[in-house]
Amino acid sequence: MPEPTIWWKHGIVYQIYPRSFQDSDGDGIGDLRGVIDRLDYLNDGTERSLGVDAIWFSPTYPSPMADFGYDVSDYCGVHPDFGDLATMDELIEKAHARGIRVILDFVPNHSSSQHPWFLESRSSVAASKRDWYVWRDAKPDGSPPNNWIAVFGGPAWEWDQATQQYYLHMFLKEQPDLNWRNPHLVAAMHDVLRFWMRRGVDGFRIDVMDRILKDPDLRDNPPAIDRNAARRFGQTALQQHTQDQNWPEIIDAVRAIRKVADEFPERMTVGEVFGPPENIVRYYGGPSLDGLHLAFNFSLVRIWDRRWTAEHVRAKVEAFAAALPSGCWPNYVLGNHDVDRFASRVGADGRGEERARVAALLLLTLRGTPFVYYGEELGMTNARVPEERLRDPARTYGRGRDPERTPMQWTPAGGFTSGEPWLPYGDLSRNVEQQSADGRSLLSLYRRLSWFRRSSDVLRFGDYAAVDGTPAGVYAYTRTYGDERLLTALSFTNEPIAFELPASLAVREQIISTHERAGAAASQLIELAANEGRLLRLG
Ligand code: NOJ
């Protein structure tokens, strides 16, 4: 029996940061019309396009933009910077016509402080929606109810002078936390999901899934064991988040969200969850598979130069797979709008592009859903954003997150907008126009890999097995489906390296080399140039 293809398992998901993908009206801010104009780049049904199966947008809702859309003031609208509901409808329709599914970002942990719900909630202690947010009295000495720290720094509580109580905000004070213990709030949020699914939205990336419920007694978080971590991750790393993150009852809320998604056919949910694999996989709901369809596996996102080693990457891939309950499906992410660009994270010695090629082969030949962040296919690096143009309010991570959110690089001149882009461009020597014309570019490699994957049962469905006994610096694995078998061999070293494959893994032909080496003759001796990856057919 052939395996059924399930889009969110076997397809490639492409993340669009809508402010930065394509501007159609010259205001310097990307918009939905711009995305419509670029749909052919994403998938025009031919190998000239990227061949993605789904796009996920960071939030496009009305918002004061305190956190660039992660502060929603109307869950059922579209911010005028991006367009309107009619444009969203058109986008969904045109994406679907090309076989591209549309995933929206659902932001359940907090709304904007300008959301009408919060305006009502803060109007008086007796307000009908008071309990839709988390309000508490001060301690007798006037201090906040507990020691929780906001992810972006400072106390997680803001004093409201008018009603003489604190409200909780795990992020900015402009992002008050919603109270998922209130059934009316929960019903309203479920209706938001239905609203979009009725319009044809295929799924949701769920923001901060791991914080929507906290300790109902609001007990203090204990201090961190490794206080040095605070240097890298900010103040919030000064505490262990036992009371305000991954609270056990969240899984019940997750199951209820899943039930709503299941009211509509073929919808999916993918949650943003942090912690070790054992924690992340809990959100899949266990053997009953009644939780999220996917919970982000960020283990490759946490890789910087020193961790880009064969041993570390293999260990991370296998730890996640081993933790997954049977029936649950893995996923892989190299980057997103919250972390340094992959090519920069592993490129301190100037070899980021080579490693980005190896990472592309890894991402697109592993068993699990690949998530690609816009521009990753070009090897976009962090942009240098001058101090006066920095826009991200979250400076927790040092310089903020603007360098990884800069405009998509379409042409040598930019091509993102006819006006002044909201953030400056990065290194425009990496652009779609030139990389499209160059069969050896990273973009061409992505296109080849993605179309090969789309046509390959073994890459979409096949089992994974690591090849043991490869030399240090090499990670190799097979994918097997029926009597088809492929081998991915990846070098993580700056020196050429070779190893002999056992006769049981007989090499038939080369499919792809990240170094575009000519299809080497079938040989059991696997030669890899420095930082080369090769995909071979066995059998
Ligand atoms: C995670 C999002 O990815 C990030 O961009 C945002 O600032 C926070 N959640 C708060 O919503």
C-alpha cells in the first residue's frame, strides 16, 4: 500500500516574515499583495521555483507593533500595513491554486494592551472581562505578586494605577497575558481559530504554546542553577521556569485546541515550545496523538560555530527522534525571526556558505518536516543594522532581532520595495536574480533538493538509520523505504576526508553534491571535500 502524502508531514514549510518579504505599495513594509506577487517564486509547479508546500506568516493582524505583530489588537483582522481581509482571502485562494497551504501565527499567550478585551479588562476591577487577563493585588509592601521575570527583561508584572492591581505580562508590558483559565476567553480564542479555518487557512503556528497556563498559585520561580546562562539569554535565564513555563495543565488546553482544528479537514498545528526533547514531545499529546501535530524541534537553531560538528548534530537529531512517542512526526528548523541567521551562526571563519549548503542537504534529507526561514535558501547572513535603525524592542538578546529580519534580497539592488525599506538590506551580493542564473548557487541547490524530495518516497516516508564507524567530522545516514535506499554523507571539517562504506551499503550513483562535483563513479570509497555533503543512491 503506498503511503498517503500528508502535507504537513511530507511537505516543506517556508516561513515568511511579512514585513520583509515583498512590498507592493512602496511604503517600505512588506505586504500580502507582495506575497501574492511572489507566489511563483515559492511554487509555480516547476523546478524553477522553490517547491514549497506551505507558507507560515509571522502575524499579520492589526497591532500597535510594539513587538512587530506579536501584540495583536484584533485576532480576526489584517493590519493595514499588510492589506485587508479581502487580500488575505485572495492570497489563500491563489496559494491553494498552486498547491501551497497557508499557516497563520496564532498568538494565544498574550494580546496587545490595545486590544478591546484588555481595554475593557483594565477599565475596572468589576469589568466583565477583568478575568480574561491575569490581575493580582500587590504584596503588602507594594511589590509584585511574585518574582517572575519577563522574557524581554524586567518584572513580569505591571502596576495599574487606576485599578490598583498588577497585571501579568511574560513579554512586553504592551503584551498582557491572557487568562486561559477563564472559559469565556478560551471559547473566544477557539472561535478565532474557526474564523480563520472557515476562510481556508490550513493551520497555525502557535506562539509561546508553553506558557499559556502558569502555576495557579503564582509561586516564585527558583533561581537558575547556571547563572552564567543569563549572559547569553538575558535576565529570564536567572530563574528556573518551573512555575511559569511548561505548566502541566497546558496539555489540556492543547488538546482542546487540537479538537477545534479537527473540526476542519487536514488542518495542522505546530507549537513553539522550549526545553529538552522529552518536554517538547509532550505537546504531541502522547500515544493518543491528540495534542499538537508538531512541536518545534529547535535543537539545530541552538547551533553556533563550536557546535557545528558531526557528533553534535547527529546527537541532536537522534535525541529528538528517540524522545518522540510512536506515531509522532519529527521536524527540523535551522533558523527563524528570533535567532541569528544560520549562515552567520556557523560562519565566524568565513565558511558559513559552505556550511549552509551542508545544512540544506541535512534539512531536506532528514526524516521529518523541514521548516525554511525566508532567505535561508540564499544563505542570507545577519545584516549590519546601524544603531539608529534598530527597531526590535527586545534587546534581551543583545542587539535585538533586526539583523535576521531584514528585507528579502531579490536583485542586486534589493528589489524588495520601491521606497525606503523599514530595515536596511543585508549583503545584496546574495540575491534571487543572480542565484537563479547560477546553477551552482545555494538557491539552485535548494531548488534541486526540494524538488527531488517532493518526488522521492524514500525521503518523504523512509526510515532513518545512522551509519556508524565514519571518521570524526563525518555524519552519514541512510533513508530506506521498501527496497529503495539513499545515503546522505556530510562533512563538518575544513579538510578533505574519505571513508569506505561497507559492502552491505552498495553505492549505485550520486544524486546531488553540495560542491556540484560531477556524478562520481559508483565507488564504496566516499570522498568528501571540505564541508561537502553528498546524496547517493544505494542498492
Ligand atoms: C515568540 C515569537 O517568535 C517572538 O518573535 C515574539 O517576540 C514572542 N514569541 C512573543 O510573542
